[in-house]
Amino acid sequence: MTLDGLRRRTRVTVDAAKRLLGGLGTAALALPLLGWLIIAALTSLSGIGLVFAPSVAQGVRAVANRERARLSRWGPEVIGPAPLKPGLHAWTDRALWREVAWLAEHATLGLLISLFGLTVPLSAVQDVAFPLYWRQVSPESAPGLVFWSVHSQLDALLVGLYGLVWVVVGVAAAPWLARAQAWPGRRLLAPPPGTDLSLRIVELTATRAAALDAHAAELRRIERSLHDGAQNRLVAVTVLLGAARRAVARDPALAGDALERAQDAAEQALAELRTVVRGILPPVLDGRGLDGALAGLAADCGVPCRLEVDLPRRCAASVEATAYFVVAEALTNITKHSGATAATVNVRIEDQQLRISIEDNGRGGADEHGGSGITGIRRRVEAYDGTLTRTSPPGGPTTLRVELPCGS
């Protein structure tokens, strides 16, 4: 396995462990709530449980919404249902019964998956290290996943090899376990077929309006660049060429000077036209791909910038262009406004999403409405049905997380 492959595998395993840890947290909340639900259901036969039924419903909805937020951080957004009705009428909500089904699964099978996915690798690491300390433990005290007694150095080495096998199994199984744990939640907590998708329609309408505004702003920018830059240069070239033509017959020396100035103006116009073209769709994306283009941005950044890219395949050209402009604008903001001494850009494809994380160690307190360019970034991202999350507490650090659809 190459070094890049090892890094990719390590990143995937760490992400899977984070997912399982997050799933363990929601499962730990779901388990006592499931017990409370069962008690309320049994005592409702005598009427006592009906008193607690509304609060149980609110608890189920709260834990389910927490799981929706967790799943949305690691993949496509899981849209929640409408608020529950008051009192016992909450139990007429079909979405609540789907949440109860998820609660029962997640508090049992989901909890076991998390425990297995997190404890097996830790026990396996203990087995791998066992040859280093086996003399300090009792021969009958089998470490980690070992089920036999250890009486010699050879036995200890076998324990180490056995643990190494389990490490490989744990690394290979971790992403699968994370997906298996998340699958019931994505199936049961998502809006059922026929659900009113008016919120999604409103969101898409706003996204479409933002895309049109971004497109109009881009056209105005291009028009200003052409009018104030290249067009003026070309007018100057025309004027200077006319002056040179009239001076040829009278004073060839003056004609040569005018031609030289015209040539300089033409070269400046050409350079400005190239700048405008790069602003529409950077040619470097075609030649070097998104990873190469981002490497150029990181190298030209005004502060030291570390770039981490994991792109096993290409995305659509429009998505790559959006990602390029997002990183370019963010690094420009960091250089001009943050006071940072270091920045990190992480770009990877995961779950059919192009995920971009840009972080700096500056002063923080970035205001989206303070002319920092974040509004422009958000418009570009939302135009492609993507999401932008900004975290910038006073004192830093500032982190921008962008997700863009990048299906195969």
C-alpha cells in the first residue's frame, strides 16, 4: 500500500470511529428512554402511564432530532418532521411511531454495533502489545480477545499475531459498521413517502434565487473588468496606432515611440483578458485538476497553508470551479482579515459529497455581513445545492466547512 493509500485508509478509519462514537452517544440516550417508554406503556393500562405519555413523546423526538443532526453531519441532510401536537395528540403523529421503531433498534442493536466497533480494536491493540509485558501478568489472565493461557514467549508472540489479525479486521470493518449503524436512522428518521415537502420547495426556491443573483453579480463583475480594463487598453491601442500612422510621414521617430506605447497597451489588455478568463473558469482545472489547482492556491497564499487532498476521482467541472473559487476567496480573506499565521485546507470526496474544510488560527470573530466575502462564498455554494457552515468564535480559530454534491 502506498503512503497516500495508507493516509486515506487511516482517515476513513478515524472518521468511522468518530461516527461510531457519536452513535454510541445517541444510543446511550436512547437506552434509558426506551426503558421509560416501556414503563409508560405498561402503566398506561391503569391510566398512570398516560400522564407521562406526552413527555415520553417529547423525549423520543428530542433524541431522534439529535440523531438526525448527527447523520446530517456525516452525509446527506435528514429533514425532521413538523413539531409534535400537544398532549396525547402527539401520538397521532406517524413520524413519532417511526422514531419509536428507530429508538428500539438503536438502543439495542445500534448500541451493540458501537460497542463492538470501538472495543474490539482497543482490545486488539492490547493483544499486539502483549509480548512486551506478558511476564508481568498471571499466565491464566488472558489479555484482550485471547481465550488461551500464556506460558512462554512463543505464546505471547502468538497473542501479538492474533491481535494484529483483529486490528486488520477492525480497521476493515469500521466503515461498514458505521454505515450499518446509520442505515436504520436514515431509513426510519427520514420523511416518509408522501410527506409534505413544502420546506424543501421553499429551500430550493431560495437557492434558485441565490443562484440567479450570483450569476447576475458574476456577469456584472465580468462586464466591469472588461469595461474598466481591457476595453480601455484597446481604445488606447487604437488611439496610439492612429497617432503612429499620422506621424509616419512627418516624424518616423515619433511614430516608433507611439508604436512602442501601443504595443505595451496591447500586452496589458491581453494580460487583463487572461485574468478575466481565469475568473470565469480557471484553465488550470483542465490541465492539473482540482488538486493541482488548489496546490497552486496554497503555494500563493499570503500565510503558510497546509493542503490535504483526497480526490480519488473527478467531479463535474462546475463543482470543481465552485470549489476552486471557494478556496481562493477563503484564503484571500485569511490573508487580508484574519491576522493568522497558518491555514489548513482539507478537501475530500465522501458519501457522494465534496467536503471542503478551511481553517486558520487567526483572531476569529468573522462576520458574514461585514464585507469579508463569506456571503459571496455562501451564494456560490448554495447555487449548487451545497451547504456552508461557519465557526468563528472571538479569539479563533475560524473554520469554514463546505459540502457540494459530487455524485458519480
